[in-house]
Amino acid sequence: MWTISDTALNIASVSGMLLIAARFSGIGVWSEAQFVFMLGYAALVEGLVNLFFGYNISFISRRLGRGQLDHTLIQPQPLWMSLLTEGFSPAFGLPTMVPGAIMVGWAIKRLHFHVDPFWTGVAVMNLAASVTIVMSFQFAWGSLAFWAPKAAEEINSSTNQMLSGLKSYPLSGLSTLVRMGLLTVLPVGFVAWAPAGALMRVAGHGFGAWSTPAAAGCFAAPAILLFRTGLSHYARNGSQRYSDFGHRS
């Protein structure tokens, strides 16, 4: 029942934009089918994050702020491996991925787009890059909880809300300054708009198929640096608080 209700919720969350696109046969330079592809791509990214980084891995500030990192550090495996494996939770990811896959498939069929192995590989690479950017943004802000565990415990709830709330909007009609801000300070444009436009070859889009993977490297590097710096601080000072709320035993 939870899976069914969450699937319905995810469909409802994009229904407004879908109705607008259907009413006006697209939005800006994006045709209706291209826009549906972007919405499906955004849903796939969110679903992959939920699928592989559940149990507060994508909300790392909660683990840090609650003093629960020790639960991971005592495991007999490297920290990076724990973070990549602990969060696997199909029940959280599939309700978002299934509608996303349906929308992407419908859009490709409607556009009569030729899908070959090369395009599929590029699409998978861009999906992985978008997920990397989301996680880098979450980890960069979540690392604040190393220094301010109580104040920053829920900071990833706010950062996630910003990304998920804006990822379904095309940025083509915005001013250059605002668009650059939504690709750098708040990298919501790389969650769906930039990679989807490149994959669909939207006219005048301005981004290539390699733009999002390149951006992923640029966002991942400082996020890793911030997290490692915070980890060094944690190794010297430990945590000032502990809460078992939300811990997966």
C-alpha cells in the first residue's frame, strides 16, 4: 500500500507541469514530448537517489548531527563502501523510477527518436552524473553537521527540498544570470534540464552530452574535500550528541 500511494504521489507531483505542457503543446522551445522526457528523467534521478542512498545516506546531515557516524565507522569495511551499500532500498526508489521510466519511454516513442547502444550509454552516463551532482550538493551542505551537529542536523531536508522542488522546471526562458545561478550555486539545472535537453537535442539548448558528466566532477571534488575535512574534525573531537532516532540497526 505504501508503494502504491507513493507512486500516486510522485505522479501527482508532476501532473501540474504535464497539464501545462499539454495545454500549450510544450513550454518554450521544448515540445510536449521533450518536456515529458525531462520530467521522466528528473523522476529517474530522484528514484536512483532513493534507491541507492536511502536510510539517510542522501540526508547525511542527519547521521552526522545525531552522532550516528560511529555506527558506520565500526563496520569492517571502508567508509566509502559503507556509504555506497548501506543505503540500498528498492522500496523507496521504485515508486519514483517506474513513472519516470514510463514517461521517458512514451516521450522517445512520440518523438520517433532513434535509440542505439551509444545513445543509451550516454544517457546512463548522464543519469549517473546527475545523481552524483545531487549527492555532492547534499554531502557538501550536510558536512556542516560535523561542526554544528544540532543546528545542521536537518539542513539536508532543506537542500533536498530546493532540488526536488525546482528540478521539473525548464530554465530556457530565464535570464542568463538566474540560469547560471541554478547551474552553479544551486545546481538544479543539472538534475534534469541540462542533460535531458542534450539527450533530446533541444534546439538552442546550448549543452552537450558531456556537459553534465564534466559538471559532476566539478561538484564532487569540493564535496569530497569538505566531507574529508569534516571527518578529520570528527576524528579529533567526536560528536557532542547522540540520538538513535532513525537509525537502521
